[in-house]
Amino acid sequence: MLVIANQKGGVGKTTTAINLGTALAAVGEPTLLIDIDPQGNASTGLGIPRSERKLPTYDVLMGQAKLADAIVPTRIPKLSLVPSTVDLSGAELELIDLERRNNRLKDALAEYSAHGSSQFSYVLIDCPPSLTLLTVNAMVAADSVVVPLQCEFFALEGLSQLLKTIDLVRANLNASLEIQGIVLTMFDKRNKLSDQVAADVRENMGTMVYNTVIPRNVRISEAPSHGLPALVYDLRCPGSQAYIKLAGELIQRERMRAAA
């Protein structure tokens, strides 16, 4: 179970969640994407209209719906979704007074598994661009974190804040949480700054950084407006090909982790 997280907005977090999920499904891995972002961009990007989001993540976290009932199919074979709506923006305050407020998503997933429901090879959780109770719920439920990191000047500063949060969650709520990898996004080979940022991140984080780099690509930006992952919108574009390679790397790391 992987959480896609970064407290900075505009770093390619949801784009990574959508296209990574699509790539995993495309190689035959049944995948569930849980949209826990009130903006619901992952749901929109997978072509699920707001009118069809009958049982969103909000209902699951509030205990008003079971996870199994909230799962909807997407047009991508083997890729399913728990959609999000704007109602989730109020969940932050409502969760404060609930029992096991940090464990609501984990408990829902545990109940889903306990009842022998159809299992997924991978569960991806797309978080809001902030470090809130929603993000904490995702990290408590997950095994590891995938961090999209934009190749820009303040990348490492933002990463340090996220790493502190992961350490706090690990120390107090989920001792097994680890970083699966850091993926460099929006890489512009024409820009020397992108090269410098990439070099700095690799120097500081070492093998934690994926070899695959996601390039800045207009087709990736266009795809959500059509309700499609980039891999479906234009499989041959450099961005789509990069996400296919990233999925291969992720699968290899998960197998190594499982064997350790």
C-alpha cells in the first residue's frame, strides 16, 4: 500500500497517482486508487463525473459507508477508484472528535480485507497538498510513501518538511512506514536548473531517488481535461513512457522489500 504525498501543490502528485496506477494496471496488477484529496482531481482525471461519486472517501472515513461499497471501476481495466468530493474538506474538523481519528482509513481497509473481498496487488492513496489529518490517515494506513518532487529551487526545502512528518508518523503511529522512493517530476532537459536540482537531490537522498525521471510534457498536462490518464491519452509521449518505466522500478523495489 503506497501513499503519494507531498505537502507542496503543483509537483505532479495527482498526475503521478493517476498514471502510476494506470501503468501498474496495464502490466496486469489489479490496482486501487483511493482519492483522499478534497479537490478530487484524481477522480476527475480518471473520468468519474461528480454526479457518479455516490459513496466518496468522506463516507468511508466517517464510517457511513464500507470501503467495498465505495469502490467504482474506471475505464482502465484492472484499475478501480474510491472517489473524492468536496465534502472531504470538512472532514478535518469532524475527524477531531472521532475515535481512532488517525486510523479511520486503516480500519476501513482492514475491514475490507477481513471480509475476503477481492484483493488488489497495489493500493495507491492520493493525498491533499498539505500535511493534515487526511494525510496522516493515509500514512498510517500505508506501508510506504512515494514522493513526487518537482525539479525546482525549493525542492529540497519542502522535502525536509515532509521527511520530518514521515518520521513523526513512524515514531508515533506507524512504525513500519518507509519511503519507497522519490520521483523527480517536471524535469526540463533544456533548463540547467533541473539538472542542478536533480543532482542535489540524488546527492542528498542517494538510492532513495528513482532512476526514472518524469519530463515536463504538454501531453501529460492535457490528459486530465479529457478525463484520461496520459498513458491512454497518448501512450507514445515521453511522459507516458516515463511512467511505464517508473512502474517497473516501483514493482522491483516492492519485490525486494517483500523478500527482505
